[in-house]
Amino acid sequence: MRVRLRPAHTPEDLARIYEVPHDSEKWADHRERVDHTVDMIDKEIGPVLRAADLSCGNGNILRRITADEKVYGDLAPGYPI
């Protein structure tokens, strides 16, 4: 069972929140999460043919991994998904 802990965002809220891609460089904890994710991908998976990040913010993770094809997705404008 899913229990919502806060009200859902309206379409207008989402347009305002995701007006531009989030910049993970602003927050130390976010930079650490990105670094850890990239390290884990490099060590455990290595290069891949395709990779997708459907909540990519500014795309730091995909830019830093080795993949022949990269699909960036986010609610912010400018992403194909």
C-alpha cells in the first residue's frame, strides 16, 4: 500500500520546480552521491552499450560513465524523455 506523505505537486508546481535542470554541483551530499554512483558503475558494471537516466537533473552521471548511447530524461525542458 502506498501512503502519500505530502500533497502531490500540481502541473504548475512541476513546471516551476523543473523550469531548469537541477545543478547537483551546488550540494556536497549530491556531489558525493554522484561520485559514488559513477564509481560503482565503473567498478561493478564497466562500459555499456546503452545507459538511461530518467531523472538526470544536469546529467552528471551519464556524462561521466562510458556508454555508446546515453538517454537523458527529466521533467526539465530540453530532454527527449
